[in-house]
Amino acid sequence: MDEELRSLTDRLRQESRGTPAYEGLLATGNHDDLADVLTAPGQPLWAREMAAFRLGVAGDRRAFESLVLLLNHRDPPRCASAAHALARLGDPRTARAAAALATNELRVAYALHPVRLLAELRAPESVPALITTLERRLRPHDPYRGVALACVEGLGALADPRARRVLKEALAHPALARAAVRALARIPEEEQAR
């Protein structure tokens, strides 16, 4: 059992109080049963999360919409498990959805996991979305330094020359400067990139 699944099962076991329904969702190998949980009325959030996660890591695209909703949830552990499953889902809509969530200023408090997912996906949408999100976080007194730091680290991991300008701007922010130096060091010089 991987660490993300172990964390999810421990958390949801407590949330569900270890009911037989929980044990059934954990044990079933039937994807149709799991997908039914996502559409059936009256299902508790823990059941929908378990079903979506299990379908997502198995590559079943019926989990996509539920996982995107969980990626934007106010509860960070739900966001983390959704990001983990979305990264393994293999749905071509994932990067576009993560970019929309990361750049939505009305939901920036919940953008950390979409930002990290974009870096992991390495999709065409990743660098532009991370640049946009970081630019907005460089305003004076921005309270979302964790999101900004994740953008800097993600841009460093992606090592795309388009990020050089915004990473240089991040150097002026003490909370981001060390990460920005490391990120800039990973980006090839312009002569080498040609």
C-alpha cells in the first residue's frame, strides 16, 4: 500500500467510524460499484472521496469531475489525495482544470495542491499557469507565500526559460529568494537552450 493510500484510508476510516460501507469501498475491486458511489444521492463525502481516489489511481476517468472538486476543497488532506489520484488518472483534461484552479484569484487560498499538480504533470498549461500565479503572489503583503513558494519550486522543476523573468522578480522577496536561486540555477542559459 503506498503512503498516499495509507494516509487516505486512515483518515477516512476515522471519518466513517469504520462502518461496513467503508470496509466495502476499501475492499471492492468493482469499478462500477465505485463509480455508482460518485453519482448516487446521499453519499457521504468520505465515501465519494474513497471511490474517486480508487478510480483515479486505477486510471478510470469516471473519477475526473469528483477529483477536480476535491482538488479545490477547503480541507488540505482532501486536496492532496485528489492531486495524487489526478496525477495518475491520465485524463487530458487534468492540466487545464488544475491551471484554472491555480489561477483563480477567488480560490487562491486553496491553490497549493493545483500548483503542485501542475509541476508534476509537466503539461503545456503548467508553466504559463505557474508564472501567472506567481506574478500575482509577488504583490506587497500577499498572504499566500506557501502558494508562491510552490510556484517557484514548480517552475524550477520544470526548468523552462520562460520562467526566468518572474523568478528573478521573486529574488526580491526574502521568503522566496533561496528557492528562486535554486530554481534559476536549474534553467539552462539561453545560449545552451538554443
